[in-house]
Amino acid sequence: MSSTAEIEVSFHGARLCVPAHAAVTAWLKEAYENSAKQPVSEAPAVGEYWEGQGGIYAGFIRGENGAPGWQLIVPTHPSATNDNIKWGPYNVDVGGTSHTDGRTNTTALALLGDEYQAATWASKLEIDGHRDFYLPARRELALAEVNLADHFVKGWYWSSTQYSAYGAWSQYFDDGGQGYASKDGTGRARAVRRLQF
């Protein structure tokens, strides 16, 4: 499609010409935002399977700095868990990663390349028709541990939150502790997805 192509819309005798690129971009943005929205009244109780959403409802995560929050969903499909995966390169500082927003972390890490194995793996998952999975941030994992610990194998799970150039935050599913694990080791990962209202 040419960047100079236009779309013409007629409505009640008025004519509007819009650059095709702008119209398609606006339409895709609206379609994406609406696909991720669902009325709050349809959310199940915490710990119950959310029909059509591919997993169990873990609870609500508040956004940072006044940003909107989201409903966290932990998938039940076996492919949403990886028992032996690396976080990413050791002795590499990827800059600030969010303690709350795993989706933003995952997107940024996956864009850095396949050596960020856990984030890349999570971002490529497709389960029950959903392709918006990500590696949770440390606070998202903490919520999952509080509300859904019995749905996780006991042990450490990677978060998408970097601790330093040498380690990343991890969540222990048993006693609820958080700490950091060395990036040059392998560990367990569990992908999640979200709905935003």
C-alpha cells in the first residue's frame, strides 16, 4: 500500500479523505484494545478458570504511576510452563525493567534477541487462540504465589524483572520468598497473560 493512498468516507453528504496508513493504524489499534477488554462483571472468582481466556484468574494488578491495572491470568496448558530455560546473557545490564509490568519487560527483552530465552519463549506461545503471553514481572509472580501457589510446582520461577547484570528476580513457590538467581543458570518459567479494562 502506498503511503500516499487515501481512503474516502462519505457520511450524510460529507466527504472525508484519510491517509490509508493512518486509517489502518487507527483501526488496528482499536481492534487490539477492544480484543483485550472484557467487562469486570465477567471476571470469575480468584482461583477459578476463566472461560475463553486460557487460564485461571490470579487477581488484579495495579498499574504503576497512575497507569491502568489489569487482570492476571495464569494458563493451565502444559506448554505454558518451561522447566529448564535460561533468563538471558550473564554480565549484561539490559537497563531498567519494571517490577510490575511483565508484558513491557518481555517485549523489550524479546526484541534484544533469542539469547533472552525465557522472554522469547513466552512471547511466542499460542494457547487456546491467544498469542499475548509474556514472562511475568516479579510483582505479578508474587500475586500468583499468594493466590495460586497450588497450581505451580514447588521451586523457583524466573520473572522478567532484572536484578542486575548478573541476575534476575525469581519467585519461590512454597514459602513465598523472592530473591535473585544467576542469569547463567537455568530455571523454571511460567507464562501469563492479562486483560485490561
